[in-house]
Amino acid sequence: ADNLSDALKKLKITTTDSRADSLEGCLDCLLQALAQNNTETSEKIQKSGVLQVFASLLTPQSSCTAKVANIIAEVARNEFMRNPCVDAGLIPPLVQLLNCKDQEVLLQTGRALGNICYDSHEGRNAVDHAGGAHIVVDHIRSLCSKTDPASEKLLTVFCGMLMNYSNENDTLQSQLINMGVIPTLVKLLGIHCQNAALTEMCLVAFGNLAELESSKEQFAYTNIAEELVKLFKKQIEHDKKEMIFEVLAPLAENDVIKLQLVEAGLVECLLEIVQKTVDSDKEDDIAELKTASDLMVLLLLGDESMQKLFEGGKGSVFQRVLSWIPSNSHQLQLAGALAIANFARNDGNCIHMVDNGIVQKLMDLLDRHVEDGNVTVQHAALSALRNLAIPVVNKAKMLSAGVAEAVLKFLRSEMPPVQFKLLGTLRMLIDAQAEAAEQLGKNVKLVERLVEWCEAKDHAGVMGESNRLLSALIRHSKSKDVIRTIVQSGGIKHLVTMATSEHVIMQNEALVALALIAALELVTAEKDLENAQLVQILHRLLSDDRSAPEIKYNSMVLICALIGSEPLQKEVQSMAFLEVVSKLRSHENKTVAQQASLTEQRLAVES
């Protein structure tokens, strides 16, 4: 301790022209003390005011420069020392030292700057201001191809410095991307893949940069996919695989890179991991299984990568994913169902899958999750069924396979994501399927649940889908029984509200359903239509210049149907509809103009 105090005193009174050997002795004493107790020694250095002296010692000519930079690197390992290092003016001379040729000076300077930047906003700003990143990127570029141990050590330190400099800072990450650091780092990874420390630094740097959208476009122009897959195949340790996964996941959000990863053979690696870990209860294996299967699903989100793996339904990858659905692992069931939902993104794939028995597998999976089931699995399986039900030719096949009944088992669910997918699946299934629409529309339990969900104000998606399904049951069945069931369950007011939706498609669906109600069961529904103020709403829709042509057209069709009811006709007469309708005779849309003439005639006769 006495030696340390002496050394600090000597350093305080020293000047740059002091004898180099006495200066060296003082610096060695500091380094020794830091090695024994870094925190305590750093506190003493800070209190002594020696940091300011260091600024004048950091000159390329001095033989002590590397030691001074080493001391700064050591003290900056403590969070409380980083700002004092910046305040002592150490950053500009350190950045200047990056221009010297001495490898030891470069190494210690890189460490010092990297440690000062670690989690320090002030440190990063100072390095940015002094232009440090640019010089470091140039160094990495010129050293990139050198594989001698000294160069690799220097590259590791410089990569670490850039990582600390830009970590979780979008502005500085963008700056590095604009400097073209990505192709350099990818090249580095390829050349130095045998060097574990340097590889690790590259991976962390990629993980940092890959979150930014602009980086993905740059990555797509490199052979990153190939390099990462090559590296991944060599890994045995869980932590190393995890590290590569952390880079792969953000990169795989880019469709071009998805395809590159598929072509580089990532899928085969993922399938192998799944096979090895599926029956294990070790924590690391469970984590790997989840990451690998999640990444697999992500790769299938790209249209080209998905189609490449589907291979007309004959692909080995598609077949392997199918085998996940009956698995006992919830994670694999989930990934399998999500993968099917992703494969089911075009009619050709959907038709092929339905013809090859995928529906039964999904229904069996749902069956295993009816009572206290896994919500994410339910949601995924319903998503897959909904997508499969989109092609017209699949609807009847899926209905006769019992999909509607399987889906209805989840009516009791209190989980909005499950409710949302259940509603969407039923709506897809009954599209243009009159018999199924009638059967479901007469199901009182279903209709009552729909009416209840039409009021789910906290869940706009569920509310919208419930309204759309109510309307679809009427539109596709055209059945008096269905209309009566909906009237008795209190559904009319929701269809009237739906006519005021901000979405034209929903407004239109509501108006068509209401026109069918008025044509088929006006007497049964008239009280509810009156209470829901339908006539006032139609007047508003026709008067509003912003209403779409089809909304105006269907509103007039509905008015003509409503005047068959005495109380509703009185409302129509009291609201000066003739005036609004006669204006629409000159509407630019011919269909609207023709309907306006017909409606005007009907209203004139009735009045």
C-alpha cells in the first residue's frame, strides 16, 4: 500500500520528460496493485488525480505508453471509473494512439477504449466524437486476412471494442453498418473460424447488429448464411449453439436470408437437433428443442423458403414436420401445427394437405387439448385449420370430416386468441356452404356465445370476428330458422352496429345480412331493428359522401325491404329519404344511380 501511495505521488509530480525508468517503476507498481485488488486500487487512483497525468503520458514517442493504456484498461473494468476516464480527457489521446504501428500499444489502447465504452453513454459519445470507430474498422479490414496469433489477438480486442461501443445503441450501430463493417466481419468469421475467442466476438457483434432492419439488407449480400451454418455444424457445446441461434433468429426474419439459410442446409441441422433432444428432460436440451423448432417455423414464413421445403408435399422436411404433430412434446406439437399453418399459405398446398389426411391429425391434436389444454397449441392448430379451409374445394371435405364439431368443443374457451381463431375457422368453413351455415346458425349455444362475444370491447379482433360470423350464418344459409335463432338470442342490434364499422367489408356484410332478414323475417325482427335505430343509420350512410358505392347501393336495397313494415315505413317517411335518394340518381357509379331511381319510385309509391 505504501509503495502504491509513493508511486501515485511520484506520478503526480512527474512530467513527460522525467526519467523513463523511474516512470516505468511507478507504472509497474500500479499494475501490480491492480492485479491484486482492482477495485480498491482504482478508487485510490481516482482520488489521487493521476488520471489527468495519464493524458499527457499517452504519446506515441513514449516507451511507457502501452503500460499507461494497460492501466486505463484495467481501471475501466470498474463501472465507477468510466466517466472519470472520459472527464480526465483520456479518449482523444487514446484514439490518436490507434494510428501508431506498435502492436502492444494498439492492443492495450483497444482494450482501454473497449472497457471505457462498456455500458457507458459518455464513453461511447467521447469515442464517437474523437472518430475512434472509423480507425478501428480500418484496422479490422487490414488485419482481416492475417492468421498469426498476434493479429488474431488484436482482431479479437478490436471486435470487442466495437461491440461495447455499439451495444444496444441504434445510432452507433447504424454508423458501423454505414462504414461497411458487416461484410468485413462476415469475411473475418470465414477466415478465423478455428479461433474460438475471435469467432465468439464476431457472433456477439452480429447479434448486436442483426436487430437493425438496415443490417439485414447488408447481411443478405454476404455469405453469412453459409458461414453460420458451417460454424453451427461444428458446435457441440450448448452455449455455443445458443450463441449462433441468437444471430440466426433476427437474420431469419429477412426473406432473402431465409432462403439462403435453407439452401445452406440449416433445416437439416435443426431437424437433427429436434431428433436428439425430443425425449430429453435436460434443461439445455429442452431449450435447444424450443429454439430449433421455433427457428424452423420462422424459416417457413418466407414464401420461397416455404415452397422449397414443401416440395409438392413430397419433401422430407414436410414429412418430418408432420410427424411432430402426434408427438408428446407440447413444443413440437406447437411447432408442427404452426408449420402446417405456414405451409397452408396457398391453395395448391392446402388442397394437397387436405387430400393427404392432415385434417385428421390436427383434429386429433385438438382433441388432446380440449380439457385444460395448452392454449398456444389450440391456437396454432386452429390457425392451421382456418388456412386449410380457404380453398373452395376443401370446405365440404373438411365439414364432412367433422371439423366444425371439433372446433365447437372450444366454444367454452375464455382465451381471446383461441376464440378469435375458432371464429375465423368457422367463418371460412361455411363460406358458400348453405347446409353447414344453416346447421350452425340453428345451434343456439353457438349463436348465444357469438352475441356475448359481439360485446367483447376489450378484444376488438374477437368482437369483429363474432359480428362477421353472425352475418355469414345468415348470408350463406338464407334460412328463416337461422334468422329467428339470431333474433331470439339478441343478435340483431350487433348486426346494425356492424353496419357502421370503419371497415367497408364489414359494413357490407352487415347490410347484406340485414337485407336478408328484412326480406325473409321482417315481422319477427322489426321491433329489434326499430330499437337499434337502423333507419337513422341508413339515412346517415346515404347522406355521407364518404360512404363507398356498395354501401350506398346496399343501404337503398335495405330501405326498399324495410318499408314492408308499418312502423319502419313511418320512420322512413319521417326522415326525408326521398331528398337524399334523388341526389344519388346522378351518382358517378351507374349501379348506385340505377338503384337510386328504383328506390325513389318505391318511396314515392309508398308515400
